[in-house]
Amino acid sequence: MFIRAFWKSILWAIIIFLLSSIPGKNLDKANIFDLLYLDKLIHVFLYFTLTILLIPGFKKFVNFLGARYSLVYSLVISVFYGMIIEIFQQYLFHDRSAEFMDIVANLAGALIATFYYAFFIKIF
């Protein structure tokens, strides 16, 4: 039941993990996209998508709690996962470091997804 409800979000979380664990020396650090904050937009996209994928899973998995809780659970799990990834980047992943603004971008993506789902999908 758990895997059936969350397989898409688990797959997406694995993709985030793999992308986040790429050694820093393999990333092009000096390019025009740095000026456009492309890195932060990618974080927003990744965690927007993770949150959007988590919500239906929680709606199926914890149906007895109601739709509102699926939004809260999805938001909290997505933000917490982003913070764990940043800690891993600081202490475990080679040639990577944690950035506070990455956490802010992750939070922004998760919040945008939560509000999008609440107001455009109309689960309330």
C-alpha cells in the first residue's frame, strides 16, 4: 500500500538525491546562469514537483485524516528532505556544501506547490 501510494514521489526523491550528490568539481560554476539564479530556480522546481507528487500519496495513504493533512504532511516532508540533503551536501557528499538559500528555494517550491494544489486543484 505504501509503495503504491508513494512510488512517484520516492522515484523523484531518488532523482533529487542523485542530482544533489554530484561532486561539485563536475558542475560548471562560472557561467551566465549563475547570474540568473538558475540554481535556485532548479531547487524550486525540484521541491515543487516533490510536493505535488507527495500530496496524492498522502491523500491515499492517510485518507481518514482528510485532504488538509495531506498538504501539511507533504509540505513538511518535502522541506525536511531538502534540509537533510543540504546536511548531506555539507558533511557527506564530496566537494559540495550546504547553502541557506538552497533551503529557502526548497521551501519556496514546496509552498508554491501546496498553495497551487489547494487553490487550483481545490481539495478543500
